[in-house]
Amino acid sequence: MARDITQRQLRNDSGEIMRALDQGETFVVTRNGVPVGELTPLRRRRFVPADAAIAMFRGAPSVELTKLRADLDSVARQDPSPRA
């Protein structure tokens, strides 16, 4: 659940708010009682070992590069002339 904070609280307590964001808390910023924005923590990227990634794709079908290129060429317009 997001916690409402005022624009003034964001300005005056930014350090405390940043620490709370680090802990996963979300904030809705209000101005004159009207919500104007949301602060949410970024997702942290997790490292996936190479062995695990290889295992995930081991069963994937092989890619026929000529067929892939033909499919891409059929949907992508590659006219080098500038658009008006």
C-alpha cells in the first residue's frame, strides 16, 4: 500500500523517503491534496549464472537464419529514401 506524502514532505524529508524506497516502500506525492506522482522502488536485477541460462534455452527450437531474415524483410520496410 502506497503512503501519501506532500510535495513539502518530499522536499524536506528526501533522505528518509529514499531510505524507505530502498526498503521497498511506495509513495504517492500530492500537491494541494491532489495526487501528482508516484515514487516506487526499482526492481533489482538478479544475476543469472551462465549455466542456468544455457539450461533454460537448451530445449528451444533452432533458428533458421534465412527464414528469419525473409520474415523480417516481409514486415520491415527498408526504403532508404527520406520520408516527406
